[in-house]
Amino acid sequence: MTTPNDPKIRRRGLLVGTGAAALAATATAGGIAAAQEDDAAAPAVRLRWLGTNAWEFTTDKATVLIDPWVSRFPTGAYTKEGADPETEIEVHEDVIDEHLPRADTILVTHGHWDHIADVPYLAKRTGATVLGTETHLNLLRAMDAPAEQLSQLVGGELYQFDGYTVEVFRSSHSASGEHKQILFGGTRPGSVPKRPKKIKDLVEGGSLTYLVDFGGVSFFNAGSASFHEPEIAGIRPTAVFVQPGGGYTPAYVERLLEATGFPPYVIATHWDDFDKPLTDPAVPGGDVEALRDRVAAASPDSEFLLIDHLESHDF
């Protein structure tokens, strides 16, 4: 019998960790991994951080990207005044080519510029499948993303790809200010809008969270400091991405870790000042040390990973 803090068992009985003990626990739970003869069948996954909430997952079969934004044109996001809504959108194709050589699947958590602005060019160049809400896809179409590569989501989908699955959950963006407002809120349903020119044109458009499962290791990522607790109850990922912030999301860190079963790994995300260069070490934009302390207090058995710009961690 497992306890809520036991990291050996996760959703659908897939294997977490390595070694005979983890395999035996998984086999007892049943599911896909019960049919595996040993954990050598599970693919190694290399995780690389490209700043903000941009993450690259690489196996010997595929490359999966979440919110791949590397152009990093300055907006003043971490100044006292905050991001200037009149900032012109820039897409630095040379930077994208340098840091994102390939993609098979691109997952969009929401429509803000620091998550979506580079996706149309990247999708066109790589031929990747792009997953997002109706609003996200309409914004992408307006920026000339190939329509035939866009997969519309509402939350609740579970898709099989070559060597991994993607499960989709409805979510919400974190709010700020006295009146609990979402920065650049709104939707673009129904039809393709005019081409977005300024960052205020890239609206949130609904938020999604993703569980990416490679058969031996899985990752849960939310693009903002909020989530829908009933949506994700019972998932048991290997690693959860958590960011500073969420001041208006009660007990954001603590509830997220409990809802995901106190995962073996907690990975800091979206903590850098993304006006600063990607090729330099990350400069904190959020209080990442306070985040580390909250994780340690809420889930002391979890390993807290702080990965720097362009650095990798192998699972």
C-alpha cells in the first residue's frame, strides 16, 4: 500500500524512477508499465530550459516544445511600470534557428507574447503539430502559421504521439491587481483576427496545462501560477513545473504539490527577467528562493531543480 507521498506510483501505473523497486511497484499497480520487462525500455528524456516557460523535451524519437519563445524582445515586463502594451511584436528568426533546431509537437499554454510569438515561424519551419485553444490557433493563423498543422483543444484530450502521450487540462491564468484581472485578457473565437502587431494584441485566450508522458517519465506544466485543482486530481507526474507568483491564487504552490502527489521533482519555471539575453545566466524576475523554500516546506522529499538558461537535465 502506498502513501500520498510515495513517488513510486503515478497515474496509469507508468514507471517513475529506475531500479527493481520502482519496477515492482509499477507492476503491482498494473497499466502499461506492467508489461515492460525492465525499465531499460523507457526512453531517456533530456529537458532543456530556454527561458520563461519555454522547455524542450528530447528523446531518441522526438522533440516536444512547450511555449517556445526565444526572441525575448524587451517589453519592460519586470520594471515597476510593467510590460508596455504598445510594444511591437518581434520575431527573431536567427535566434529561433540557433536555439530551436527541431520540433515535432508544440504545446501552447496561453496566448501571451512570451509564450506564443515565435510559434508561427517555428511551426512553419519544422512542420510540427501545434496544440492550443481556438483563440490561440486563431492568433497563430493571423501570424501565418500553417492551418493544417494546428490542433484545437478545449481540455480533456489525451493524444498518442510516437513515443509519448499528451494529456490536456483546462486551467486559468493567474490574476493581478486590486480587481483580480488577467493581463491582456480576452478571446479571439470564431474567425481569424487581423495580424497582431503589438503585445496587447496577443491575448491570454484561455489557459491549458499539459501532462507529457514518455512512458517512463512524465512532466506536468502550467504556463501561469494557477490551475484547476479538480481537473488534475489524481495525476502523479515525475516532475511538476512551478513558478514564482500566484499571489492571488491561494496556497498555489502547496495545493499544486498536493494535487500532483508530492512529485519526486519540482522544476522552477518562468522565474527569469525575460528582457535579459537568453545567452547570459538567468537574472531572477521572480523570487525563486522564496519558491524553493515553499517547495521544501510543502514537499520535503521532492528534489528542487533550478536549471539555468540553455542548460539541460536528463531523466
